[in-house]
Amino acid sequence: MFAVIKVAGQQFRVQKDQTLYVPHVEGNSGDKLAFAEVLLVDTDGTLSVGTQVKATVTAEIIGQVQGDKVIAYKQKRRKGFRKKHGHRTRYTKIKVTDIA
């Protein structure tokens, strides 16, 4: 059994007891999350898609983490213009506990 959920504009294929990194969601370790925007559910070969889906996916927050550093560098030749900055994207590590 698996489901496709939408979190912050991105789609994820999830199964029970799976851990994954999703875009930052507010909460502390141990908090429960419920994802009501389920796009697809497969139960033993039977697909439910779109408005037919009447399911929710519950998950538990394991922790808040940051991704690798991304460097953005701009330069214009012969002008002496250089600009460098970087950022680290924040993610939330979750564990899917149930698909109901």
C-alpha cells in the first residue's frame, strides 16, 4: 500500500514506516502531522485517484535538519563586479505512521 501526498507544492510517494525529508514544516520532535491532501492511494492493486480518494496520511516529526550549503556566485568580466552568497535549505525529517 502506498500513497502520493502533496507537501508545500511537492509530491511524495510514501509507504507505512518510511522516513523522508520534506520541506520545512513547523513543529517539534515527536509531534504528529496529518496530511489531508492525498492525490493517489494504491491498496493491493486498486488505485484511487483525484476526488475518489478519501484518505489521510499521518506522520511523526523526527527532527528539523538543514541541507547542504548552496553557493550562488555572480561575476561580470572586466568590470570588477563579484557577488557571492549561500544558503542552507531547511527540511523536516518525518516518519509515516499510517495511511488510512
